[in-house]
Amino acid sequence: MHAPLPLAGRTALVTGVSRRRGIGYAVATKLAELGASIVVHHFRPHDLDQPWGGDDLDAVRAGIRSSLTPGAAMDDLNADLADPAEPARVIEAARGLTGDLDLLVCNHARSGGDGGILDMTPERLDAFWDVNTRSTLLLTAAFARAKRPAARAGARSERRADASTAALRPGERIHRDAPFTEPQGRVIWMTSGQVHGPMRGEVAYATSKAALAGVTATVAAELLDLGILLTTIDPGPVNTGYLDPETADRPLEGLEAHLATTPFGRVGRPTDVAELIGWLATPSGAWNTGQVITSDGGFSLR
């Protein structure tokens, strides 16, 4: 007898899935193995500007499709999430695969073109903010709106017809009608290790990721009124190619010696992150929300 697939009948959207070496690819394949239908988002032009280059998207699609279980479906879409109109379109397109969307994994991130504090310009800060922070919040907002009961959303619109007063006021809660028997949706955000130590030369990136970690509790509390769970993950250093000598985006001198001082002598693998997200997506992980989880094998405790 085969164990039941915990995500059978569910649909997941994973953003930032354009390379087989990437975290997004590992997450998408793991969720597929657990029974989910999968929608993946990619923006290959970003990778083409990086030292590691772009992957073959047909091979990416084929790899994920091979992990699907019977009855599950797959789709993929291209979008530049720096465009503020794209997050809502991506959510709507993802919902079109099966008619609903149960899990949103915001894995996408901008890399390259960063610098230290002396290098900061408005344009550099905005570029990282727009992709890493703003689009994640907009994707989450669109996901939550789609999950909100239509009757309740309509009633609120009638009470607040003036668009200028439609937003929640400080301290105000989203109304819910009754306790939920199970989560109504799940959202996963990705942050970085800026709380554990300096990230020299990555001021814009660290800023954009710190904002997500910092607002996790606030957004999670509001989503919880809709029965939606939000968890933010700090995976620590995960080698997706940027720590390989031939495709590194940073100096690697002393890396091996440093790794020898860490608990397991290595950095993370994409599958390490995928295993955690896979568990959080199942009923076994349903009692977790509002947390920023550092999952780095003790790397930050060295």
C-alpha cells in the first residue's frame, strides 16, 4: 500500500524557477512529488546577466513534469516581477490551472548589481526593493484576495465605497466568520541571513530581504484572520552555483577552510530548503505560522 499523497488535489505556485541548480526547482519538484499540481514562474533574462547564466527552460519544465503524480497538472509562465502589474496577473494565471491556488512560494530574488553602502543609489535600492520586497507583498496580497470569501469582501466594499478609506486602519482586524477547520492557504517567503552577521557588498539585497523578515509577524497576523499561514525561511548559504569557482559572484578565498569550522562542513543544498517547505505545505506543518525560521544546519551558530 502506498502512503496517501498529502498534497493531492492542491495547487502550488513557485516563483523564481528557471534553473535546475536553483532552490525554486528543488521546491517545485518536491511539491510535485507530494502530489500537488504545480505552476512555476520564471524570468530567464535575469539569469543571463549572472555569472552562472541561464538554464534550458525546456529541461527545467521536463524535470518538474517528471515528478508529477497521476492526476496532477503543470503550467509555467514568464513574468518580470519588477513590473508592479505582474504579481496580480501571475496569481490569476496560476489559479487558472485548476481553478484554485493553495500554496504560494515566493522564491524569486534579484541578484547582481549590488554594492556596499558607499555604492548605494536610489536606482540600485529601488531595483532590489521592487523585485524582492514589493512583488512579494503584491503576490501575497493578490493570493489573499482570491482566498477571501466573496460575500465578506462584498460587504466590506459596501461599507467603504470611498476608495480613499478602503484600507484597514491601524489596529483594525480583518473580520472572519468562524474558526477554520484547516488552513485556507499557505504562503512561504524567503529571507536571508542579515540578522546573523554582515553581508558586505550586498546592502540593497540585505535591505530588501530584511524588510520581509521584519514584516512577517504583521502580515501573518492579518492572513491568519483569513485562515492563511505565512512562514518566512532563512535558508542560510545555499550553493546554487554562486559558490562554484567557475560561476562565483564573490571571492572564494578561504571558503574551504571556513567550511571546515562549520557543523557539517558544507553549505546548504537546494533540497535542504525543499524538504522544509514540503513539510510546511502538508497537514503535518499546519500548526506553524508567523515565524522566521533559520534552517541552515547550524551554520549561523559557528
